[in-house]
Amino acid sequence: MEVIGIDVRVIERIARIMDKLSNKLMELDVYDKRFYPPSSDPAENVLRYFLVMVAIDHRLSRPGKKYYACINNECYSGADLLYRLGMIKYEEEPEFFSPSRLSTLTVDEVKSWLSIGGAEPPDLLIRTYLLRDIGIKLLKLYNGRVTNIIKQSNERLHGTIEKPGLFDHLRVFRAYEDPVEKKPILLAKFLIARQLFKPKDFLDVPVDNHLTRIAYRLGLVMVSGRLWDKIRGCVEVSREEDILLRMIIRRAYRMLAEKSRLDPGKIDDHFWLMGKKICLRDEPPRCNECLFKQVCLARKNNNFMVSEHKYYNTWYY
């Protein structure tokens, strides 16, 4: 029998720690010019940049092939390298992010853009398709302007048939169709932090692979039975199992935001940076640097020191 559940006691402990040590939580600088456009740029240009970059922000590394490179004596990996290359392109050729340009992109152009040294992201054909899809549909449905999506979102993330919200509009794009809404939530998080969108409803935490791994290790979510055996054995889960796991993990982080009374964006910042710097997947975790080392389930019981569950065949996260 398979059981998946949220451990409310663990969430309450983590929430108390986060509330008490809120000044020590790591935060993402959404105005860091290495990765994101300056605030002085036209809103349409900034919106285009974030819509495009979040659309291809998924599965950048594979086992044995890390997405890593050094540029001007500074080294980047994963999403940092993706957004650094994004900003280099944005500064050199802002029109690259225009719908008309996106709609005609070739695989070779995307490969040239996102590859550097020995670093090359997987599934270049899919990433090209996702970008072309955005360009074509922006032109056909929104008069080529991301600003029109914002205007038509009625200050809501989730709306109604009569008054759709941001996520309802985003679902038309293949890159943003994910039922767990990782990319829509991540995009909304950036736009809210940059004061480009001010929704009236609650924003969840975008469940990426770092947050999934940490949820298992801390014990926010408990899994048993054959599904836990798959996670521990690094056996690939099914699409339905992946969605089920991530939906429950998303709910766990929502409960953590409610109990800690912290902004979901701030919670995501800390756990995402924690996953990149402390609670590592391919190297021993740096537990002494972790704010939650006294309550971490995996630190007490090595059986819970798992990676995120394995599910590679996706462009959702």
C-alpha cells in the first residue's frame, strides 16, 4: 500500500524556526543585472524576458552532464548559467525576445545561444519548440505584447471563465501547461517581486527539484510503499505519480507559508538557494550550515537522505 502525506508537526517546527530566524533566510536578488533586466527598461521588454526565460527553465543538467561554465572569470551552473546567457543575449540583441523573432527560431540558433564551452542544455528541440510556440501565440492571441496578458488577467492568478487570471492565460502556451503550475508560479513570483503584477489571490511556492528534495529530507512530506521504494532506488516514477507527489509537496509548502506567516516568495528563495548551496543532490550536504539541522529527518536517519524523485521526460520543471 502506498501512502503520501504531510507531516504537520514537522511543518510547525520548521515554521517556528523560520519565524525566529527570519533575518537569516537567504533571498534572491531579482534586480541582479547579471541575470535580470534593469528596472529602468521598458515593462514590455522585461515581461518578454521573464516569459521566455522561465519557459525554458527546466532540467538543465543530466546525470554525468552538468550544465556549468565560466564567463569572465565567474562560474555559473544550472539556472544561474541559463539566466546569465539570457542576459548576455538580452543586452546584445533585445529583439531576440520579441514574438516575431521567437516564432522563427531554429534549433541551431537556440543551441548557439544556450551553449558555451562544453555546457549544452538537453532537449534543444523541445526548448526551441516551446519558444516558437510562445512567439506564434503571442502574435495571434495577444497582439504580440505580454503587457496585454497582464492587462487581461484581472489582477488574479486564477480567475473564472468570464474573467480569466494570469495562469488561465498562460496555459495556452505549451511551456506553461503543467498541472502543478511550477513555471506559472515562478513567473508570477518574478513579476510580483519586480512589481509588474499585483494579484489579489494567494501565490503558491513553485515546486522545483530542489524543493522536492528538501521536502523529503526534512520530512515535510512522508511517502511509503512501492512509491518510496522508487524514490529511494532512483527508479523513474510515472507521470501520474510525479504530479501526485508534487501537488502534495506544493500543499506542504503552502502550509509552511501559512504557519510561518512568511511570503511564499521568500520561502521559495530560501529553500531554492538552500538546495543549490547547502542541501546538495550530488555532493554531501553541508548540514552544519543548515538552519534546520536540529530537526532534519535525513540527518537523524540516513534512509531519508534521498535525491528528488526521478522523472526526466518533462519540460515542466
